[in-house]
Amino acid sequence: MKLQLSVLVAAIALSTSAMASEEGSHHGGGHHGGFHNGNNSSTIDQTGYGNSADTNQMGYSNSTTQLQTGWRNDSEVMQRGRDNSADVTQNGWANRSNVYQRGYSNSTDVSQSGMHNKSSVTQSGRDHYARVNQTGMGHASDITQSGRHNVALVEQSGSLNDSVIVQKDESNYAKVTQSGTKQFSDIYQSGKDQVAITTQSGYGNDAIVVQEGMGDNYSSIGQTGYNDLADVYQGGYDNVSSVRQGTAAGLGMMNLSSNTATIVQQGYSNNSSVTQMGGANTANVYQY
């Protein structure tokens, strides 16, 4: 009993020391800017077998809600700063969610149902929003945002779909909607006011979007076929691209061959649109 009590006292002392050190490193020590450590809230509600939920919050007015039902679901939330919020709901078997937020006024909503789904959200800076909704089996979502005012939305259903979103700087927006099986989406955006929207269904489609430069670039990808590939790079300012690929009536098994679209635009106010239906079609656009 004495050993257990000593360990508990040591843990409390270490936590208090770490909080003081972290607060001092960000605010020159002690009270600053009208807030200090405290007023955090955490709610954990679990039903089932072998579920695990961890909350670690340091700062002021952070809030966490973790709701889990089923078997061996795992949720971890770590927040540093103030006014950050994380809501995680998991139903089913062996789903895993990890949320890390640092800064202030960042918000994350994660909902997963089914089995073996994974979500990771990392946000640093301020006023970011991330939402992940995954239903089915074996999905993976990874969101990383830094800067301020970035928004990332992921909706995945079916099985084995994968989404990666990385956004830096200011006021960028990414939305990924995937259904079917083995879709993959990768979005990277830096700059300001970039927009990337990817929608995929079918089987084995792959969409890659990179947008950087001054800002205001816009990419839209829609793929509904089999093993289609869309690869978009836009740098500069005010460029617009659209890719639509899928199957065509009457082609039968030939629809299983991959369509491929590549768009590269740099400079100012370039515009491109690619539509390919069927199989084994290839389009390349380079505009500078």
C-alpha cells in the first residue's frame, strides 16, 4: 500500500511539474493572456469488452468526449492549449482513433463503426476542423493540419479505403468521399484558400492532389471505375482542374482496364477538364 501511494504521489507531482513547465514555455511562466491551466472536461462512456480510452489534456477549457461500444476499441486524445475539443464515437470491433491537438480552438469529430478502422488526426495552430466518418471494415484516415482555419472532411464506407490529408498555412479545404473497396486518396495543400474535393467509388481507384503556391487553386476528382488513376499538381494562383473517370456502357470487361489522367498547371488562371469513360484511356495536360 505504501509503495502504491508513493507511486501515485510521484505521478501527481510529475504531472504538476510538467504542466507548469509547458505553461511556462508557452507563456513566459505562470499566468498570461487571461487564462491558466484548468476548466478542462472529459467524458468517457464504454460498453462491451476490452475497450480502452485515454484522455490527456493540458491548458484551459479543453473538452473531450469518448463513447465506445463493442469489443477492443481504442481511443486516445491528447490536447494542449485552450478551447480545443475532441468527440470520438466508436462502435464495433477493434477500431482505433488517435487525436492530438495543440494550440487553440481546434475541433475534431470522429465516428467509426464496423471493424478494424483507423483514424489519426493531428492539428496544430488554431481554428482547424477535422471530421472523420468511417463505416465498414479496414478503412484508414490520416489528417494533419497546421497553420490556421483549415478544414478536412473524410467520409469512407465499404472496405479497405485509405485517405491521407495534409494541409498547411491558412484557410484550405479538403473533402474526401470514398465507397466501395480499396480506394486511395492523397491530398497535400499549402498556401491559402486551396480547395480539393475527391469522390471515388468502384474498386482500386487512386487520386493524388498537390496544390501549393499563392493560393485559390481548385481541384475536383470523381472516379467510379476500376483501378483508375488521377494525378493533379497545381502551383501558382487561381488554377482550376476537373477529372471524371469511370466505366462506359457496352464495353464489358474492357472497363476493367485503368484510365489515367495527369494534370500539371502552374502560373495563373489555368483551367483544365478531363472526362474519360471506359478503359485504357490516357490523358495528359501540362499548362504553364
